[in-house]
Amino acid sequence: MSIIYSENSGLNNAAIGKLETPLKMIIEHESDLQTKRGGICDWLFNVERSSRFGETVVGQNEFGVFAATEEGAGAENDEIRETYRKFIEHIQFMKEFTITAQMMEDANYGVAADAKRRAENFTRAYYKTMHKICEYALANGTKESGVFARASLDLTAPDGLPLFHTAHKWGGGENTGEQSNYFYGSIFKSGEEYSTAAFEKALNELASKLRNMKDENGEILGYTADTIILPGNRPAAEAIAKKVCGSEGALGNGYNDINLQYGNWNIVVMPDWQTEDDRLMIMSSEANKNLCGNMFFNRVPLTVSNWVDNHTGNYIWNGRCRFGVGFGSYKHILLAVDSATEVENSTAL
């Protein structure tokens, strides 16, 4: 994502003039590095530009299959109708850093090194905000709303229910139904022990649940799950997932069986997703894209300006951005909790 840099006039301090271009170059260079490295926002969300106050994701039903007709007869008319709308509003975020007048006067060459560090951290903070807000939205997907850095977030799917729920709606009118994307059961453990066999079985069942999600006509969508998302504080569960998905042969037997999970999954660990139990999300990246699932709309990229405060003589850098985060579907992702007893608002695997 690009950074917009505006240079303010009236910077008469010679030291400030010497810092102006180097700081701009540092900010832009750090932006390029962070973009190349990627993160949760890039890996799990659809990143789109926006030129409006907010963006609306509109859902529609699909055409049914072609119907046979008699010779000379006309075709049966089919129609596309709107089934849901989801509005995602953009939020403004801002941050400043200051180089004091005394530091400019007394630090000499040292001020350049300090300013460089601040400029690098300033850009990192922007990308950190993007990734962390996306991580927060997913990690709190069992709630209707949440607060991130004082910003109120809508965490519901288009049907008005939390992203993860047992009674999501599909269809409209008389052709309606419910389906779940929130489950509990034996995911990582068999009894009290972690088990690769239990995880492999659960992964098959969860992938089947996602594949059998219905569209707005009640037809099976058929998307293949290919992404496992794990909390950052469950090392035993993380190890089981990596063993099962990274081993060519089936684990736990000596018969050289084929591991059906090998090569089928990308594993993403969200560091800030801290849980008290073992759980995971699975997602289809194709469904996420096609159904506008996890959405990040970039309204105003990081816009940096600077000036000298007339009251204090301090050199101030200001960064401003606007973006929106939300969910345009629930059919691309599901959440499962390793538990022998029912977890609130979940259904048995």
C-alpha cells in the first residue's frame, strides 16, 4: 500500500531541512519492506481500495440449472434477486511523533539517528494497526461487536449474527434455512492426550462441513478448505497441526499409509489470538475471495505531514489513515473448539 507524503513549507531551521528528505525516504522505504513481508491482513483478508464513506457487499442468489424444453418451446425465465446487504464503514486512525526543539539544537548528528528510528517505527505502527485490527476481528468473531484502539467494530455477518454462529441464515422468502459454522468436539485430543489421529479425523469432518455450506438457493457451494488458523499460545495444538499437515506418510502407524492432509493446507498462527482452550479456524481462500468473506477496504492510505509548532518550536510528524474491516459472508470460514462438552453457541461436530 502506498504512502502519501506532504511537505509543509516554512521549515526555516537548517537542521530540519537536512532531515526532511532522509525521513521521507526512510518512511517510504520502510513501507516497501512491510508491504513485501505481508501479514494477517494480506494472508487472510481481501484488500480492496475504496473511494466512498463505506462499502456495501451485496449478496445475490445464483441461477439454477438449465431446464429441458420441448421443441419450439421458449426458455424458462430465471432471475437474480438480492438476498442480503452488508455495509462496512471506514474508520479514521491517527498518530504523531515529535522531535523537540532542544533535541534539534543539542543532539547534532545524534538527532538524525533518533529521527530515523522514529520514522521506521512510525511506518511499522501503521502496518501493525492494519494486521492487528484484522486479527482482532477474526479472533472475536463469536461476538456481534468489539472495540479496537477505541474504534467500535461490527463483527457480524450479513444476516446480523456473529461471524461464527450455529444458526446462520441462507435464502429468502419460502426457500430459507439455517446452517452452522461454529462447532465443538474432539479436535486435537483423544481423551486427555493430544492425538494426530484425532486431529486428522476432525480436519476431514470440518473440511466436509465447509464444503457442504449452502448458497442462497440452498445449493451446495463445494469449496475446498485450504487454510488452518491457530491461536498463538497453544504450542501443543500447533505442533499436532504441523505434524499432520507436513508429513507425507500417515502418522501413528507402520503401514506406510498415504497422509491425505499432506500438501493441502496453509497454516497461519495469529499471535494475538490468545485462548484458554485449543481451537482453530479453517477457511477456503477461494471462497473467501469469491464470496467477499474477510474484507479490508483501504479508503485513505497512510498520509504523512510535518510542521514546526509555532508555540514550542518542536518538529511534529503526523500520520493519518482511514480503512474499514468487516465480513461479507460467513460461508468461507468456520471455528471449532476442542471440548467434550458444549461450548456456548456452538454445535456438536
